[in-house]
Amino acid sequence: MSSSIPDSHIALTDDPKEGAKKVKKAKTGGCMTLEEQKKLGGNPDECSVFELMLFHLIEDDEELLEIRQECVCGTRMCGSCKQLAAEKMQEFLKDHQEKRELAREQLDEYRIIYNK
């Protein structure tokens, strides 16, 4: 990821819909064709979308395990993972930005003035 390439990272200040769009463009650990994916399964260990869900978007270990297993078995396609991650990213960014604005409104209450 590089901050000089805007589509290669998702910033906490990105528009939630833009963040979701970036997730949908992300590299996955899937096969070249849908047929291969169903037959051979995917590789979640090399999937940036699964990594995003694992470390940032999904807290439920059971859900992550199910997604991983379905990917490896070829019953879950990359498109459905991208859709799920995009929805969760949009929700996360929207929630984070709303909380940040609330905190900004309360900043003056907590401003500390240091006397030298």
C-alpha cells in the first residue's frame, strides 16, 4: 500500500462509499476462473480481502473460520467476500467518522492549558 497511490489504501477519512469501492477492487487469493475456483478453492492466506476481514472488519472467530473454510473448499467465491467486506468497510467508516465528529465537538471541554 502506498499513500501516493490513492486506490491502494483506505484512509479513515475516505468517503464510506469510496472505501467500499476500493475493497471491491482489491486483490484476492482466488483462481483465474470461476470454474477453477469452484474446483480448486481459493487461498485466503494470500487474499487481501480476507486479511482485511480478519484483522479489521470481523470480530467473530466462528464467522471467519466459516468464510475461510468455504473459500478453501471452493463454495465461496471472491465476489461474495468482496461484497461482504465492502459492506462492513462502508459501515465501519461511516460509524468511525460519526464518532470522530462527536469527539471533535467535545474537544474544547477537554482542552488542557499548560502554564509555563
